[in-house]
Amino acid sequence: MVDPIKVYPAKPSKVYFYGTCLVDMFYPDAGMAGIQLLEREGIEVIYPEDQTCCGQPAYTSGYHDEARAVAKAQLGLFPENWPIVVPSGSCGGMMRKHYPALFKDTADDVKAAEVAGRIWELTDFLVNVCHIKLDDLGEPTTVAMHTSCSARREMGVAEVGPKLLGQLKNVNLVEQVRAEECCGFGGTFAVRHPEISGAMVSEKVDTLVDTGAKEFVTTDCGCLMNIDGYAEKNQKPVSGQHILNFLWERTNGDGGKQS
Amino acid sequence: MSETAQHSAHHIDVKEFHPRARAAIHNPQIRQNFRKAMDGLMSKRKSAFEGWDLETLRDLGANIRMRALANLPDLLEQLEQKLTENGITVHWAADGDEACEIVRDICVARNARSVIKGKSMVSEEMELNHYLEEQGIEALESDLGEYIVQLAEETPSHIIMPAIHKNTEEISQLLHDKTGTDLSHDVEYLTANARLQLREKFMNADVGVSGVNFAVAETGTLCLVENEGNGRMTTTVPPCHIAVTGIEKVVPNLEDVTALLALLTRSATGQHITTYFNMISGPRKADELDGPEEVHVVLVDNGRSTIYQDDELLDTLRCIRCGACMNHCPVYTRVGGHAYGTTYPGPIGKILMPHMVGLDEGRHLPTASSLCGACGEVCPVKIPIPDLLVRLRQEAVDGDKLHPAKVRGHGAKRGKVEAMIWKGWSWMHARPGIYRMGTSLGARFRKLQPGKLGGWTQYRTAPKLAAKTLHERMKERSQ
């Protein structure tokens, strides 16, 4: 499912930022952190105002006509040839992997393929395009990381998060057992099959707690909402945030203050 | 197909996936048995492929299977011709019932009263044991796992390890109750006893029924992979051997088997090679001392040729039945094989069974996945299982006017309310102004957000809307 070979672009002067609906409504701090990290790398960030959602919830539920209508509204937002960076492996995967299939046999097929080819998951972009160097200003801490399944298997960026965290000298990264196993989010799956999803997330939280880390970071807000929501409801001694928040807070001189 | 519908009457109701899954999740013994077994299988597979260029090997496996499927009609004709030349009688069955009748007719012609069986998932599709019993013919499973499942009057919960849902204690108790062996946790003792009981059955069986892992068209060879030697006994001791197989199991050349076998055993059980690998090329010849007098092959369609007609769904037929997708599936690990209520459980079952039972019966199957992609990642022949799950979800709700659904029973899951919700969702998200207004209002009135959201908040707190959306913050920033 992962591209056999990824051809990274040269570091551009501008990028489009596709924030995703979950970041927009629930985790805007993660989006701001991503934007500020990019800007600190000297990249001008263009945030298309008319962005809404990539269409994935309807797509994975089988409602492809409805997904296509929403996805079509996104296709026109990136007229210049700048890379499009997404703070999510899941939405990134939708746009990079599934847009070409969704627009097959339509007048937008070429455009969809062209947009898909410019989609990059943000942490991957920071490491492999920006070649970011992080200077850790935070207190010593221990964290675990949960890489989303789509970041791992669709976007092929599983090794990127640990690389970023590895640059932070005061951060001790610990790995939970079965780190590569799904947290049970799966979009509408969590609602359609609550017991199965609940069993999956409870085991994920247990393995995170077992690492001894009090906090975890993740590449995707869906997983974050799921894992953190379970830990909170069941009063488990672990809480999470988006990896972009974590990186920005630890490397920005003013303690994570956002403009 | 009407015959298949008759057959499904013996099945557990596929539609009742939810209650069975719930029951399994709340059964600590089931959870523990599967977790332990799947963890073991995943780790064995991983070590078995160490030092291999797995991606290249998987590409090779996928290409062999794709090439075979591309030429399937010709290969089947070639296979029939070569098998016939080798003295093997070839039968064609449109569905499970027809296949059962063929087996019965062979048994009746030989006046056979007892059948010994090697492991065969196609015979499970056919519900052959049940059928033969009705015909007054005894059918006994000789694969240890299948034997246990048969004694327990259950169905296999895994395609490779049929009794994986049971631990040693449960098996010991079952063997004690049904066959009078001593209660023991000594696996050697239990196995030896079962072997002893089966040995006599082998000697007296009139017919042996087995499955097939690969059928080689160029040579007319039937390949059978197994660990217990029961497959070899089944196919050589009784005077008549009947192999049942799906029509998709054919490969063009003998050399194709080497790569597929390397992938199959490592993916399935983490073995470099199984204890036995049988290559069956015909009945006993005049100058030979052993082997069956008659060998038959029943080539079973049972919905496969319908799957074959769709360029995307066709990939389903690449499967070599290793079971790695279920071993790595976080859903299968939680609910176990019986929850699915289907012959084939787990990810492969979710993409295969809707074709066999219809999407109306099997409408929940494709939804029972978080689309995590672990199955597709380990599949030795690179079946894009998550993509096929999405395709079947679309078929289940008739969700794509551009690509009309075609699987039997399509559209059965389309509900008026859900369809309206997605229409409304789509309308709002395709209109940026409306979306921004809606999300801004949500942020402003976030205190009114309901604290309970169905299944979500059964296990988690409700997601918390931020005070300002990213859109609003970016707008403020630009001013």
C-alpha cells in the first residue's frame, strides 16, 4: 500500500496547509503548531480558507457519491504547484491514496491524481523535506508514541516520529508492546462496533500505561481522541497530544505560546 | 445459487454478528486463548521471514497468482486434460450442494460407508460432513484440530488452526468426555491418543477426502501441505481418494509452487517447511504397491466465477489460505473466529463471504474492520484487503452511482436515516461558507455539546470542541 519509492521534493518556499476537519474543530492547537514549525523552517504557509474535510468519513462508510462531492470541493484549493502538507496520516492517506480511485472515470481524474501526488504527511515533510533540526528546551520527560495505522501503512512514515523525538535530548522515548497494533478508532467503526473498538482501545491504553510514560504523542487526531478519551473516562494515568504540539512546545522559546 | 441458500440453513445466522462479537469480547477465556495464540503466530511469522527480502517475495507471490487468474479458464482446461491423462477423474461443481452430490455418487458407486477426511476448507464450504451423515455415510476428520472441532460439534474458528479457540485444558476435557482419554495437560499424551484412535479409522475407511493447496496445470499435480501426516494417510491409505478444491487454486507451472509454498508455510505457522508436502499425480499404477485405486478431483465454483468477472473483486481469488490476515487482525483477535458465523472468518472472510452468502446476509462483515491495514500488509499475495472492504461497504449501501453495485444482495445495508445523514454531511462539507458558519457556531456553543454520544461515550469521554476553530485562528492571524 505504501509507495515503493517516495520521491521527496526539494524544500519549497511555500506550502499549502490542509488542516483537516478534526484539527479544525477539536485540535486547532496541533494545526497552529504545525504551521509554526513550518514557518520556523522558513516556509511560507498558505492556508486555503475554503477547506473543509477530505471526505474520508463518507468514503470509508461506502457513501462514495457523497465523499466525491466533498472531495471535489477540495481539489480546486491548491492551484499552484506547492506541496500540500497534512497534519494527519489518515486524511493524508485519503488524499494521496484514495483520491485517484474516487475520481476514476470522472472529468476530475487527472486533477485528483495531480493533487494526490503533492500530498505529504507533515512530520514526514519536516524530516525528509525540511531536514528539520530540533533544539530541545523542555524539562526531562518520558513519552510513548502511537503512530496511526494510516501513517504507518498508507503513508509509510512510521520511522519519522521516533526520529523527530530522538532529536529532543531531554525526551526519553519508550515503546509500548504491540506498538503497531490499531488503537481501535477506525472512524465510524468506533460507533458501529463500539464493543470491539472499546476492547481495542482499552488494551492500547493498558500497554501505554505499562511503559511508565505519563504522556504519549500521536500523528493523528482520530487516534488521539480515541486513546485520550478512553484514558480520561477510565482515569488511566496517561494522556496524549498531537506530536506537532509536543514538538512545538519543547522547541519554542516561550513555552509553547502560539500566535 | 438456490442450493447454496439451502445450505446456509445449517449455518449460524451471519447477520447476528454483533451479539456474537459482544459475547466473545466479554468472555475472558476466548479473549485470552486468541490473544495468546495470535501473538505467538505473529512472532513466528516474523522470525520465519528474517533474512528474506519479503517485499520481493510477496511481489512474486502476487504476480504468480495474478498471472494464474488472468489465464484461469485456459489453465482449468489444461489442468483437466493433464489430470485426466494422469488417470485422475475430474468433476465440476457449480456450488457446494453439487459438490456434495458428486462425492456422494462416488461413495455410492463404491458402496462406501466411511470417509476419512484431511483438512479442507472447501469441504467446510460444502458442509460435507453434515451432508454425508444425512446420506448415512460416516465422515471423520483426521486433522487433529478438525477432529477436536468435530468432537465438540463446532465449526473451525480459524482456517489453519481450527481449534485455536480452545486451550489445552478445554481440549483435554473434551477428549476425556468424548473418547475416554485421561484428563491430562500433556500435549504429547493427548496427541498420541488421538492418533491411536484415528489410525484404526484410516485402515477401515472406504474413501479419503482431502483439500488441495495448489493444482499445477502443466503437470496435473495436486499439492497438499500438512503437518500431521494425516493428509498423506487420507490420500494414500483408503482405496479411493477424492480431492475437493476451489477453481482458483490452479497455478500454471510446477516452479510457481516453490515461491507460493515458501510464502504459505511461513505466513501461516511461521514454518520454513511443513512436516509433509504431498504431490499427488495419480492413482496407483500397475507396478506400484500402494496408493488409492481411484483418484477424483472436484473443482468447486461456489460463487468464484462471479467474483472473477469483476476486475477489482478478482483480487479476492488470489488467496492461498494462509490465515496470516486473521493472525494479524486486531478485530479477529478480540472476537475470535466463531463470531463471524461464516466458513472463512477474519479479513479474508469479510471480503470472500459476502459473495457466498450475499451482501444482504453478510452486510455487517465488511464494516467489522477499523481499516487498519494489518491484513493487507502481511498478505503473502498482496490482496488489497482494506480496499476490497471499502468496495464492499460501498456495494452494501449502493453508495456509488458512477460504479453501480453488482454483488448479490447489494444495497441491503442502505438505511433511509443514514443515507440522509451522509447527504446532509456532504451538502455542508461541499459548501465552505456553510461549513465555516456551522463549525464556528459549534465552537461558540460548545458548552451545549451533548456529553453522551452513543457507542463512543460508552468507553470514552466525548470529544471536546475547541473554543476557536483553526479557520478562525488563521483568519485572526491574517488580519
